[in-house]
Amino acid sequence: MTAQQSPQPNSNPSRTTPASRPVGRGLLWSAGAFLLGSLLVYNSVDTSADPKPPSHHTVASSATPRPSAAAAVPDLALPRSAPKRVSIPTIAVDAPFTPLTIGPTGQLDAPPAGDKNLVGWYKDGATPGERGSAIIAGHVDTKTGPAVFLQLEALKPGALINITREDGMVASFKVDSIETYSKAKFPSDQVYADAPTAQLRVITCGGAYDRKVKDYVDNIVVFAHLASYRHV
């Protein structure tokens, strides 16, 4: 189903959002309202180089992520608090966050491509550690070289993703699976669905790079659940 509108923030926001990652280009994601149907993920090239909006594709559910172990501990969750920094020791990630919002074109703006070590989070969805599906995303590389999620695809189930929050808590997420989805058949209903437990989705690009459209053909999505938390 084609996305109809951008997700709308509220006091208990719907935990749905899109994200992606191109090489040498700015990052944009199309957003749709999950309650109205599926939410699409799209990439686009740098608008300064190609002003055309990204083409829209039909969503198809082509794979199902492995069940999260968080189902065994449904009460393990934190109150809402914005993230400050993410650390993924096994792939040497240590980066600050920037909030992402829906732009005037109805797309989710990406982290600035000029800062290679920056991760974005969808601020109108769940915050990491809060009950729901928190969405974070970042570049794999830019015009100037490798970026923060260059090695994201190398993560293995069981790896830890540690997110330091503004309330002084460190939420530790355990990776459940690492999936590769074609952007033309991206299962947004699986990736962006709300969750009764504290979940995390980490999204970037992957697969081959299509030089004609200046974009990657796949998305890499890491599924993780809140495994523990502690005060700094």
C-alpha cells in the first residue's frame, strides 16, 4: 500500500518511521502513517544534484524477522527520554544522536551528510528503551569516505547496542537478527510495527550500488530488544 501521510506526533506517538542510507549522497526517507496502512522506505539522491523526488514503490512483506527474546520480559522498559549517544563495541561505533523529523515534502530528514559520525533517531516515535519500536538510522558512507554504519551488516545475533539517554540511563539492546531487504519490496509492516515491549530497529543501506539511480538496492535492518539497563 502506498503511504498516505506522515506519522503524526502525540502524547503517546505511534512507533512507526522510515530510514535509509546512501553513499555520497544526502539521505531521505519517505514516511507513512502505520495506522492507515504500511510505511514505506525510500532513498533519494542529494537534492542539490538531482531535485527529483524519490520514486514510490509498492510494499511487499517478503520476510519475517526472528522473534524477539524481549517477549519473555514484557515489563522491561524505561520511561520516555531522548537518546544522547550510541555505542556498538563489536563494530567500533561510538556516536552522538541528532533528532530526525518529517520535512515539508513528507519525508523523514536524515542526519547531515557532512558529519560522518552521527546517528539519527525519529523523535516522534518511541525513544530507545521506551516500550515500542524505536527507530535509528545513519549513513554507511558519504562523499568524503566511510561513515558511522559502514560495518552494521557485520553485526551478529547477541551483540550489544548501548544507548546512553538524557535521563542518565544506559539502555542495552541485544541483537536478535540482521536482515537484508530489497527496497522495492521493503516489509514496512514488519519493520515499523508498534511493539508491546522495548524494541530497537537500526537501519542503513546495503547490497549493490546502482550508479544509474545513485542509490543502494537494499536496506539493512537490525532487530534488537532491550536486554538490560543501568544508571551511568
